[in-house]
Amino acid sequence: MSDESRGISRRAATARLGALVTGLGTAAGIRHRVSLSAALLEGATARGEPDGSATAHGERSPYEDPKRSASQSTSTTPLQELHGTITPSDLHFEVHNSGIPAIDPAAYKLLLHGLVDRPTAFSLADLKRLPSETRTCFIECAGNYPRNAPVTATPEMMAGLTSQSEWTGVPLRVLLHEVGLSPKARWFLAEGADRAHIDRSIPVEKGLDDAFLAYAQNGEALRPAQGYPVRLVLPGWEGNTNIKWLRRLKFAVEPFMTRWETSRYSDGLPDARIRQFSFVIDARSIITFPAPPATLAPGWIDLRGIAWSGRGRITRVELSTDGGGTWRDADLQGPVLSKAHTRFGKMWHWDGKECVILSRAIDETGYVQPTLAELRSVRGRDTGPYHLNPIIGWRIPADGRLELRQEAWG
Amino acid sequence: MGLTKPFRSRSRAWGPSLAVTGIVVLAGCAQRDATMYGIGHAPSLSEIAAWDIDVNARGDGLPPGGGTVAQGAAYYAGLCASCHGARGEGTQLASQLIRPDSGSGTPRRNIATHWPYAPPLFDYIRRAMPPGASAPYGADTIYAIVAHLLEANHVNVPNHRADQSTLPSVAMPARQRFVVDDRRGGHELR
């Protein structure tokens, strides 16, 4: 590539960026963009790399390699590497309490029975014939908070068991109308086709509200890891209730008291009480940029992250850059959706002096994300690992190497 | 058998609002879209029976059969101990089942502390155990294991035997601990 064309490339890139930033699409900008492409193509060919021809499946740039951290049954979303509010489908977090079944969509069946007028089995094709809706909402594991994490912890380690997709599927209320839900029915058992047939009891009220059976994720079929071919989506409710590889809904008067909602997903309270059916994910936020493992240089930076609440919309996110001494509102990226990850941000000038940056979320009910001390004071010593949503942040020492700022569990 | 507070408070909390909501929403459905699409097929009784595997808190769904504590101890040693520990204390591989006697181990969530009803023990072992196999244990085997686990947790098992008719009435020490979440967000923190 000639010096001249290389020079044009740099100027073209700068001009293009400038044009994009100012929102001006000038003819000169378009000319420079064509020059840039040609120069890149020429450069790439000169280096012996594949040319940019069209393909059946798009790939990321070789310079980009975001990935989940995976153990045998769990993987976490690399929140610090992502933008916007949609989690790429191959980076959606996973918690598989009994593996990932391989289901043939042609053989798939969903059974609705119990307190209904007409027990009915639906094929996948049946479900796709029914009215569909599309909703963007998060899913979060109730256990998405590690106590006493190392100082090197990243947003992924602190909150990576949450992701957001645009889900498409059948509203459950449509199915309940089809099968004739009995007025006596107050609960239903939702059961999966995985090996352990993981199952949860869900109040019928949620079924009639915003519950839906999703068969698509970000425009295409669900991934097997997210429950292919059909999963239950209960917007705002803890991940375990969003049963994957859904095979059966059984309607009844009382909850079934499955293992998952008694000995597992329940929360210790003071005085030896145990809170059960704590379905809703409480409001939470996390700064994803700047965040570990990054090193920050002084100067202006867009301080940003995501906030969410299982009770509805985020109405405010407050930021502190002095460890909680003072707070100011961040800007929210619209449209702000209910029960969905919401982007917040604020331009901030770091002066190079050590500080602690924090965020806290407020949702439409008026609920304010608490400190860990506040949370522990109401939940008691033995609350267990679930529904912990305390304020956390990052310490920025003078050398800019961000570290976790987390209250000690004690 | 009267079911205790968790059921009643859930009914009270959900009942009136559910009745109102249900009527409003169903009526709304009827007004918006009264069409019945007739999609899906009526399953045969055997289709339903093949999947209708749940046993609820009251014991509905428990099959005929039974087993003794002594039988269960032997089954446990052969089938369960390798993952759950010889004394049910739990290992890296599997959860604690039996509350350790004080001083002998760290208590975690176990049958004594976190199971409010006995029949779902049958339910969970049948549908999920062992991991990696599909429901290989017969009903008698499972009743026996449940009987052993209950007695090892100092739960009274009448005649040292669990079966279809007696399991639902076993009184579980954890039952009184459970309360239903009644938070609604807002300014309260609980």
C-alpha cells in the first residue's frame, strides 16, 4: 500500500469518525469511506489474508474475541466487553443444573394439563401458528453475587449471571385461553425436558400477566444452552423459574413445593425464618466501563454501565466518584424498558487521583439499591447466596489499575 | 392433613387479587380475542401418564409401594453415599442431606433444615437421581431411601417405614420456618 493511500486512509478514517460524531453525512465523507475500504482490501491482500467476500455465517473480526468464562455447568457473560443492552446469543450466561438436552424440534411436545377444561399437547409448529409477541428483557440467576471476591474481580465475576435477549414466543395467556384454565387453578408446575426435569411452581397470576413461551432469541431459534426449542420466560423473575426445554405445565390449586423452591431457591431471614417464592429480581446496577481488568489513563471518559429491576423500569441511576460521599444522576439510554437491562452513562473527568466509583439504581416502585450492610441488616447472618443486589464499584488507584470495591461480607 | 402457613398465607395474599385479576384478564381476553384457535391435539391418557411424574406436597402422585428405614440405609450406602457422603454430610459432588449432629460437621441446607414436606423427597429422587441416569429406581427403593433419610434427620417415621399412605403425614421440622415473600418493592427493604 502506497504512502499516499495509507495517508488517505488515516485522514479518511478521521474524517469519517468526525462525520459520524457530528451526524453529518457529506459527499466527501462517502468518498473517503470508499477510499478507506479499497485501501484496507489492498492492504489485507498484500498481507496474504483472506479477502472480504460474502459468507453464509458472519464472523467477528479476528481482533475481537469476547467469550464467556465457563465451568462445567455455568458460564458468565463478559459484561465489561459488551455494549448496548443486547447480549450476543453465544455469550448469554448459562446455569445448567442437569446438563443440556438435545431435543429434536420435530419431536418436541408441550403438554398443558391438570385444572384445565381441555388438556392439550402442542408441537413446535403448533406454537408458531399461535399469536406471537416479542419482548426484550433480562434473565438473571438469583445467585449472581459472589461474596468476598478477589480484588481483581471483573464485572463478569461480580454480575455475569445476567444477560438480555430479545425473546419471541407465545404469550402464556393465549395458551391458557386455548385450554380453558379452570378458575380453581392458582398455581402451575412448569417442568423441563432435561434429565432431572427441573421444575418450579408458578402462580397463575404471573401466567396470565406477562409470562410467555419463547422459541426465538435475538431473531432466531433459541440456543440449546438457553432452552431450545422452547423455554418459559417470566420477565423480571429469578432465572431458575424461567424453565428451559419446557415440556409440561400442570395446573393446580396449591404450589408443589419442589426441591428447587424449598431447599434451593429460598432466602434465610432473621429468627430462623426462610423466605420462599422470592421470585422477583431486585433492582441492581454495575459500572461496566471503566472496570477491571482495564487500566485507566487520566482524562475524560464515558463512565457507563447497566441497571435493571425485576419490578419494572429503572427510573434513575446515581453515580458517585468519591466512594459514596456525593451522588449525581447518570443519563439513561432510551427507550427504557420494563424488566430490562438499561444503559446509563455520564462523561467524567478523572484527575488521576485515587478514588472509588459506585453506581446505584432506583426503580419505578421507588426501591433504591441498598448497600450490603443495609441488606445484611434486614436479611440476617444466614441469608444464603440468593437475591443479593448490593451496591458495588471500583477503586481507581493513582496508577489507574482498577480494582473491585466490595463491602466485606463479615 | 391441614397444610400450614405457607399455603394459607399464599392463598390469602394471592386469592382476592387473583380472583379479581383473573376475572378482569380473562374477560379482557374474551373481549380482545374470543377466538379459539383449536391448535394442538388432545393427548391420550397414556401420553399424559408418561410425563405426569410429579408428587406434590400433599403426596398426590405417590405410587403404591413402601420401604423401611433399614432397607433404606443399605440402599443409601450403595447408591447415594459415593456422592452425598457416608453420613449424608455432602461432598464436592452433591449436597448435604442429613443434618450433622452438633459438633460433627458444618450444617448446610439439608432435609432437616430446608424441606417443609416429605413427599417431594420421593418426587425429587425419582425424577432426578442419580444424575446422568433416567429414573432407574423403583418405588419401593425410593420409599426406603426416603425413610432412612428422614429418620437420620431425627424425623419421626411411623413404624420405621415410608409408604404411599404414611409419607404425606410425616411432620417435617422445617415446615414452620417457611414464609412466603410478600414484598412489593417501593421504599421498604426486607
